[in-house]
Amino acid sequence: MKLSQLMQGVTCTTVQGSTDVDINDIIYDSRKAAPGQLFVCIVGTQRDSHDYAADCVAKGVSALVIQHDIDLTNMPDVTVLKVDNSRYAMAVMSANLFGQPARQLTMIGVTGTKGKTTTTHMLKSVLEAAGRKVGMIGTNGVYYMGQHRPTANTTPESYELQKLFHEFVDAGCDTALMEVSSQGVMMDRVAGIHYDVGVFTNLSPDHIGPGEHASFEEYRSWKAQLFRRCDVGVVNVDDENTAALLEGHTCKLVTYGCKQPADWRAGEYQLLRTSDFLGVTFPVAGADETLQLRVNMPGEFSVYNALAALGVGKVLNLPDEAIHKGLAECSVQGRVELVPVSKKFTVLLDYAHNEVSTQSLLETLRTYQPNRLVVVFGCGGNRSKLRRYGMGEICAKLADFSIVTEDNNRFEAVEDILADIRQGIQKGNPNAAYVEIPDRLDALHYALDHAQEGDLIAVIGKGHETYRDRMGVKTPFCERELLLEYAAQIGLE
């Protein structure tokens, strides 16, 4: 494609050279530089790739896109274009490169602090039950037409995103379903994409700090952008931040909730529990009809996620049969995921990794009145210490017994992380029952060895992850497989 075609929709200044040059591909990683490519120089939180422009030119790239001036003394033959925002330019150029694939798909974006992954999985299940061919992108990876692979970010970089949409179209998908993170919006990964439906789950403080968001208000404002880029917004009317989030919205609204008047409002839910099922059933009223839904996941937050999926299903005119079937059969890896190790007690995995999500999960599990609520948890290294204090405090208050262990320690000593969690436990309940087991595999074994009949054991923090990160080295660690393997080894029934 000619550079001039790639740049359609991008305001730029030609610093030197001609836009009548052929471009084979777009790159933003200097290590991939090769002849015929366009290198986009990005100002990142850790490094500025303008510093690698000369190296890329030496490797034969045909053009550069820059955001600020660089020394061009030894680069006389390369075309250089200057833009105000190179990330935005890359998003638009990537869409042009891959033939604007998002315009050929029904686009659904889900944003919020909690529930994005579960809601997208519920939606995928409902859409597929209705016969839709769905490509899905999010925390748990990329799924389409029977394929699955991991992603580095909840919302991938714009180039990868547009490439995925192109793959979806080529594979015969008619719908793209994705989690839209606040950072994904802030960093222009979704720039230029218009959504048919945007979904808001809920909002609470998260991703606030160095390299993320400066404040809760900023965090909320980036989430809010989705509702200026979609035709219909399906939103949780019960969340206290909904009104502020929707300021300046340009979309039609469909509301859902359990407490406030809403287009789709759930009635009181009933708990369902067996050794291999933990869920709810509840009525929903709206649009002169009432439905009775059954969800294979526990608690009030599952009701809200199901309502969001129902709302989207109704916007897209999907049949009720598909909504019922999709919600009843959906399960999500690492999100209140049951691991069938025994008929005498229940073990589940969940990604809860901060104070808010941990409290929500444990309060929900408490309602099922287990013999004991046992929690296996740690906290990630090189992350806010507030999470450690908060999770320790909540587990001390809500769990009958805690097994404190490692998470992804990254470059911190596990002993230092456990010491911080211990402070939180002391604040939450000085008499709390807990044990510290630094090795997470040993902690999992301990949980099964000491389980009692009727216990509900929540293994939280890693969820869908299949690795353990120690001092920056990732090694395989799939908790579901490890638990099943040990259960078989010790002969659990």
C-alpha cells in the first residue's frame, strides 16, 4: 500500500521525502525493522522509541512517523511524517492497512472495573447459541472459530487489534466482542473504532498510580469515552458512578439493574449449589415480558453480568432461547471456576486480586453457608502495597481460614509481600486463623490435605493465568491442572 493511502484520515506534516512510497507493513518495535516498513515512533511510559529511529533507518525502513523532532542528519533518504499523536496515527493507519475490518463486523465493547471478562464470555455464549460467529478479545486471550491464544494486554495495541479483526473477517466471523480497558482507550489502542453496542458493568478505584491513571476521575473519564463511540450503551443503572460516567454520552441508552428502575430489572435471586454447581436463578422484567434466567455462576455480581448480556442480546434482537441457553451453559476460566476435586467440598478459582473484588467474592460465597470459607491468596510483587493490606484485611474479616502464599512475586522477595499481607490481617482481625506457606504449590496441597466436608475453598489472585512469575522468570503453573493432579494422587473422592 502507498504511504499516502495508509495516512488517509491522519493529519500530518511531511518533514522530508514523498508519501508516494510503497509500505509492506507497520511496526512500532524497532527490533522488527526491515526494508519496506513504516516505523511509528511512540513516546511510552518507560522509553521513547524515537531514540531507535536511526537504527530502523539503517535496517532499511521506508518511512518514519514521528511525534517530536529528531536528528535527521544521517537519514536523507527516508520519508518522515510528523503527527501530533503517533499512537492515534498508528491506530488509523493500521485500520487502513487491514482494510477497515471493524466496519465489516458487529462491534461490541465491554468496559468497567469488574465483570468485563465474565460478561464477554456470557455474551459469547449467548451470541453463539443464536448462531453468530464470534471473535472475542480480552483478559483471557483471543477466541474465534475454535481457536484460542493468549494476549499481552486486555486490550491489545491498535496494530494487533486491527490485525485480529482482519483475521476474524477472514475466518467468517460476523461479530467482534472485546473488553475495552481504560488504558486501551487512553493509549489510543481503540482509536477510530465505532461500536454498535457499548456495555458498562461497574466502577471502583483501580489502575491508579504511576504509569496508569493519575486519579479516579481520570480513570472514569477514559471509561466514559466508550459511550461517545457507540450507537447503544447498555449500562448498569445501580452503580453510583453511572451518572458521572454518562456525562456527554452520544448513544442511545438501555439500562439494567436490581435496585433502581431499569429497562431490564432483576428480581430476588435464589442460590443453587451442588458439589459441581454454584449458581443462581432469578426473574427479569422488562419490555412487557418476564424471563426466568439460570446462571452457572454464584452471587449478585453474576446477576449483574447476566443482565448486561441479556441487555445486549435484546438490542441485537437475539431469540430468548439463545439467551437462556447461553447463560445457563456459560463458564469462564478463572472466574468463579469450579474445580471438581471432591464431592465432599467445593474448590473454585477466581482472579480476584484487589480488595474490592476479594470482598465481593467472599461476601457472595458466604451466602452459600459453607462449613468453612477457606481462602488461598497472595499478592503480586512490584504493585501497590495497598492491595496487600486491603486483601489481608478483607480475608481476615470474611474467611474462616486463610492460607497466605505467593502470587506473581516478580522482582520482590515473597517474605516482604507476606509481611505486608500480615499487617492487613492484623488490622482486619487480630484473632484471624491463618497459615503462611510461601510456595503456592505447597499451599494448594495444604488446602486439599486439610479440607473438611462442606468447605468452600477459594483459590484467588491468579484465575486464568497458567504461569508463576518469580524474579521475572515465568514458569508453567496452571492451578486447575495442579489441583486435579494432586486430588488424583491422594485419592480424593
